[in-house]
Amino acid sequence: MSEKVIETAPASGLPKSRINWIALAPWLYTIAFFLIWEAVVRAFGIRPTILPAPSAIWGALIQYWPAIQRHSIQTLFTTTLGFGLAVVAGLALGLLVGWSRVIYAGLYPLMVGFNAIPKVAVVPILVIWFGIGTIPAVLTAFLIAFFPIVVNVATGLATIEPETEDVLRALGARKMDIMLKVGIPRSMPYFFGSLKIAVTLAFVGSVISETIAANSGLGYMMAAAQSQFNVPLVFAGLIMLAVEGIAMYALMAWIEQRMTGWAHRSQLANT
């Protein structure tokens, strides 16, 4: 029999573009957003005290950069510290709540009730206890970021399939073995996924406290700028908060992908 030679035909048409549009999309959309914003403000003649143009915000960033940098570092510090405390305490309590159905049933309503309390109402109490400054901001960031972590970890532990538990018990596994070998690994995607939500909420908590009871931080700076009708500086503070939030979210997403890549097989298979 004659052997068949299979030749690979060159791709027809234009060569495949090497531009990574997915990587460029966030930058292109962001630039387009600010360009449209600038055009709308100029076209309708909106006053800077109502809605400043991006060019005015950029000017405020340059003019007040030393103060913006100092307050941004303070907000990042309080947020990171409060978020770190929330991660440690949330993981520990989440494991405790998910350990037993009795504990889950007893503590979960209390946590839901506490989470329903607006954290802005807690700040005056924290000021009475700890005074004005960094501690109330750290604790507010901790309180607002704590609940999502606890709920996700507890959910990951509480949703182990009963069939899996029955099989492991039949093989002689103890409850501790089930938790270590199945429960905790199963809850890790929930845990690392909750970090992306919790870190953005931590920024909300820090800014709330800084706006009400602090003498530094972006929240304090924006409140002071608002009292002086310096709206471009207020928006400059918002831009810095957005930059810090995006950076922390991206860091948590990178950690999630590194630690729980096995839970995203369907996404990795398409790359």
C-alpha cells in the first residue's frame, strides 16, 4: 500500500493577529470611559463644582500629589491591616462554624444579625472606645470584611456531600480526617474567592471611618475637600481609592488562581 503524505496547508487569508485584545480591553475601555466623560463635561458646560472633567481631576492629582500620596498610604495601611485581621479571624471562625451543624445553626443567625447592622453606626462606638485615629478605621475594615470570609468558608465545609462522608466513615475515617482531607480542601476555593469580595469591602470600611472619625486617610481628605467645595480633589481621592482597590483585587485574584487553580480546570482547558 502506498503511504499517504499529509501536508499541512498554510492558513488562508491574513496572518493571525498577535494582539492580545483580552489584555488590552481593560485599558481601552477605561480610556474610552474617560474620553467620553471629558467630552460630555465640555459639551454640556458642566461646572467643576458639579462634575469635574478628567483633565481637572488630573490637575488636582498633580497639584495635591504630596497630600494625596500621604493619605493614600494611610488608607492602604488601615485597609490592609483590617483585611488581614479579617482573613485570620474569618478563616478560624468559618472552620469552627462549618465543623458542626449545631454550631452552624447557633452562630449563623447571630452573624447575619450583626452583619445587618450598618457599620457606619458602629463607628461612633469605636470612637468612644478607642478615640479618633487609626484603630477605628482598622476595626471598621475588619468588621465589614469579616462576614463574607466566614460565610464562604463555613459554606464550603457545610456542603460536603453526605455520600462522601458515608464512604469515608465506612473506610474508618474520623471526623477530623474528613475535615482535613476533604472539608478544608473543598472550602479553599470558597475562601480564596471570598478574599476578592472582602478586600473591596475593607476599603469601604476604612473610608467610612476616616470620613467620620480620623485625621488622616483618603476619607478624611475627601471630607475636608468637600467642605471647601474642592470637587476635583474629591474625585482625585475617589480615583486613588479605585486604583488601590483594583490593585488589591488583582492581587487576591492572582493568589486565588495560584492556590486553587485545580478548581478552575474548565477555564484552564480553554486557554
